[in-house]
Amino acid sequence: MKAVLGLALGVLTAIGGFVDIGDLVTSSVVGSRFGLTLVWVIVVGVVGICLFAQMSGRVAAVSGRATFEIIRERLGARVGFANLAASFLINLMTLTAEVGGIALSLQLASGLQPVLWIPVAAIAVWLVIWRVKFSVLENVTGLLGLALVVFAVAVFLLHPDWAALGSQLALRPPPQSSESAVTYWYFAIALFGSAMTPYEVFFFSSGAIEEHWTPKDLGQSRVNVLVGFPLGGLLSISIAVTAAVVLLPQMIAVTSLSQVLLPVAQAGGTIAVIIALLGFVAATFGAALETTLSSGYSLAQYFGWSWGKFRRPAQAARFHLTMIIGLLIGLGVLLTGADPVQITEYSVVFSAIALPLTYLPILIVANDHEYMGDRVNGRLTNLLGLVFLVIILIASIAAIPLMILSAAGS
Amino acid sequence: MTAPLPRPPRVPGRILDARLHLLDRQVLDVDGEPVTTVDDLELGDLQFGERPRSAAPTITALISGPILTTRLFGGRAPRGRLGRIGWEVVAGIDIVLTLGIPGGGLEVSWFEGWLGEHVIGRIPGGRHDPD
Amino acid sequence: MIRAPRSVRRRWLACGLVAAACFATAGCSPVYSPSGQLAQSASDASAQTQTAALTLHLVATQQLPAPAAQTALSDATDKLAQDASALTSADVSGHLAAARGRILSRLRTGQDLLIQARALVGGQAGPGATDAVVQRLQATAKALTALEKQLQASG
């Protein structure tokens, strides 16, 4: 019984924790401008992240080392540094976007200006990282994030034209959408980057060490990933569908977080809005915690510092200092008045650009007998891994030209 | 038909590749706490920065410090800024290097220790046991 | 100063050429042309005005709480102001300047309606008072979309 509860908790946390500000914004933007013609990208992205999260979780459980620790050892200081630089900078950008997302969600709930909420959000994130136990932090934000299921419910409450939605899924563009092919592929890459967030994988493997996983826990992790992430992906898809059903016919292209909420209001009224806002805050707060921790993990693991919430903070001083500085930088950027939604839109595209640097090492390490013993990747995993590597490379190379050609999707 | 390669002489001990097995490896102290990563090696009877001459040099220390920038971009770091872990304290070589002494007193740990004492430790809750 | 080896220099040169090519082709792309930029502003202004209409409608039917509605309207106001400033600073002449004038005048109407909408939300008005504003907002949005389509057809 306890095992079943533990399993359920893991899965539910994975579902609720899947969506972050990148998914919220990008899915809604895509639904409002392209209908459901880009949903296939979410599916591909979910398969990809399942694959790589599984690999990095297995590496951590079997070898007892987190992915970033191994990257420098196995691939050398230079490649490791390139990986670190790319991951760290993008992490910082994503962190800023998430903290901004918390502030925007609180603004929607209270009506008060985000500039008031930004310091509150940053301090709250730091306090939770400082004092709250890792598993509690994960489980609470994950479970509260399940409130976003209201988007899935909203889809049905809106009584959509299922035939029209079906034809959009089959890649026939809806009549109100007049976007060019260049913009279509630019947003495909953005959506892909929002699903395959690089920080997720580092967080996942470091989290395995934080919770002292052994090979016995691999079964649980596999279920969490293979059941939880796809269902989380369904939440992203629901957000896109609500936007496609309500906003697209009225030609409202989403540019702010408030517009993401409108379809839910139309479907279920004030109660649905309150639940959705709870989901927004939980998702962005959870993701802010994860990105902050990831920035600490990546730097500490590369340089060999002691790290982890399982240590006394004074015993992992540089790790905690990194996170404090990261939050301060995010706070500073947001206080200049930068629009968190725009930061989000850029962060997902840059995530997509950095994907090859962040994912290739995982594929290599998961095949290394020295760390994995005989639990290296099977042939199917390697085949899928290579297929995704090709997809990731294409997306990464095409991202900047498409960004320039489409003027960042405007 | 080419002649087969001569087999290397069997010697006592382990044969290690310095680059593969020592460089960039994590160093843990006797309690399993991380100390640093190995950035460079100090070779005996060679001054730091000299090129090896004839006989095989011996490793006298692990070096850690801001040597990363010079490894990436070239040049040479000033000797004073590098931390040194004498080879004599290395207890085990595996996928990580283990020392036989606690990491607290080492040269390379001074910054972590200073930060822990004076910055992080001063913030309320900094010395609390993680629950 | 350390010089990068020749292969690395060649790689940077290649990247630079690709980037230059992108910028060159982008310059010819419709998105960056003056009429493209006007169309873009018109399209966004239309979306913001339509958002305001939807928001006000949801408030009137009591489906959207006031803080969220105020946030949505304030976001729309900010974005309209950005569109207005992008339009006024656009470097256009001739028939494009005339088109810009028409778009700006509709946009100003939208901004006035938004001020009325925010007052209505603050005062907890019912469906009767808000319907008129909602319809005028929708009409403004339609007009802006029509102007955008004209620009895309001619430009």
C-alpha cells in the first residue's frame, strides 16, 4: 500500500511539475496563432525529454554521480566548460523568466503591479531552497501544479468543434491563421525548446543524488517519467487547445499571461480562474526552484565543490552562494522592467539552440561501461537517442536563421 | 603481413593514463566529501612550467585552481594562486580520487571554508542540520 | 594576446558569413519592410482591442474576477501604447503614411475605449453598461484587421 502511494505521489508530482512558464506561454501562443497544427511538436518534445530524463536518472542511480560531474571527467574540461557556459546562461535566463512568471501570476490574482511581487517572489524562492527539505519542495509544488488540469477540463466545457480541431491536428491550417511557413517552423523550434528544457535533466539527475537513489529506485523513476511526463505534456496540449478554441477565432494572438487565462474564464467562470491561478503560481514557483537549484548544481558539479540540499548550507557554501547570486541577477533584470513573457519567448528558443550541447554528453555517459557497469543503454534507447540527436541538431542550427527571418515570430 | 606488436613488460602496480584517469577527476576526502576537481598535476624534479627532459617524471601533487582559463585559452598561471594536494595523501584511485585526510585543512579548501564561516554560516539557518 | 589557430578563425568567418547572409535575406523579407511593420502593429493593436472586448464581456457575465480583468486590461493598454509608439516612429511616406494615419486613429479610439473599460471594471458594472463598449471595441478590432489586410495585399 505504501509502495502504491509512493508511486502515485511520484507520478502526480511529475505531471504537476512538468509545466513551467515556457510551456504556459508558448503553448498558448501557438494555439492562438496556429491552432493545433503544432501539437505534434509537443508530442515529439515529450518523447525526447522522457528519453533523456530516463537516461540521466539511470546514470545517477547506478553510478551515484550526477550528470554534470561525469561530463567534465568523461569529455574533458573544454567540452565540459562549453556545456557549462551554455547551460548556466540559459538556466539564468529561464530562472529570470520563471520568477517573472510568479510575479505575473500573483498580479493576476491580486491586481497589484508585478514590480511589487518580483522581490517577494525572489525572496520566497530563496527561502524555500534555504530551509525546505528537497522532497517536500518537490512534492508540494508538483501536487499543487496539478491544478492546471483545469485547462483540460476547460477544453470539454467549451464544447469545441471536434471535427475542426481534428483537421488542425492533421496539419490543415485553420482559416483564421495567416502565418508564414518561416514563422511556423520558428514556433515549432520554440515549442520544442519549451518541452525539452535542458535544466530538467540536470535537475532530475541531481535530484536522484539528493534523494539517495539506488538501482532499486529505477523502477519508480521509470514510471514517474513514462507516465508522468506524457500526462504533463497533455496539460501543455490542453493549454494550446483552449487558446485555439477561444482566442484563435477572435484573432487574439497571445502576448501576455493574462490572455492565457481568458479561455478558462469563458469555460468555467471565476472558480476555474482561481484554480488556474493556483496552477500558474505552483508551476512557476516549482520551476523557479528547479532552475535555481540547477544553476547551483551545474556550477558546483563542474568545479568539484560540495553541493546538495542534503548538506548543511555552511558545508556547501559555494553552492548556496551561486544560487543567491543567480537569484539576485534575475531579480535585477526583472526590476529593470523587462517583460517576463518576452524573456520566456527568448529563453525557450535559446534552450533549443543549446540542446545539442546539453544532451549529447548524457547520451555518451549513459553508454559508458566505467560508470554504468552493465546497465548501459540498450539498442532501442541508443537508436532513439541518435534520432533525437539529429532532430536536436537540426532545431539548434535552424533556430537563429529562423529567428532573424521571422523577426522572432512577430 | 605485418609483425604483431610487442607486448608491454608486466610491471607491479597499476598503469594509469594521467589524462584519462587523473585529470578532471573529482577528489573526495576521507569522509566522502567533495574537495575539488583535479585541474593539473605537479611532476617531481621538474619546476612548474618546464617541459620534461628524459627519464619519466613522478607525480608529486595534484593541482587545483584557476588553471582552467589557461587550459582553455593558453598561457601560464602564476604558481602562487594554485592549490596543491600532495600526492602522499591520495588514498584511492577509482572513478573518483579519494584522499586519506579530511578536506578541511587543505590549501584548496580555504575559500569554501572561509565562505562557510563568514558568509553562509552567518545567514540564519546556515549551520542547521538539513532535516 | 593569444591567436586562435587557423581552423578556429575559419569557423568564425563561416559563422559570420552565414549571419550576414541571414541579415541580407531578412532585409528582403516582408516582415522587415515598412508596410510589413505597419501591418504588424495594426495586427497587434487589433488583438489587444479584441482582448479588451473579451475581457469586458467576461467581467459583465461575472466569469472573470476583477483583479485578473484589471491585469488583462492593463496589459492591453501597455501593448497598445507600444504599438502607437512603433507606428509614430515608423519611417514611412506617401500612401503608407496615409495608411499609418488611419491605423493610428483607430488605435486612439481603442485606447479611449480601454480607459472606459477599466473604469467599468473598477465600478462593477453589469451587462447593460458594458455591452456598448464591448461592441465598439470589437468594431475597432475589426477595422484594424481590415487595415492590416489592406496593407498586406498592397505592400
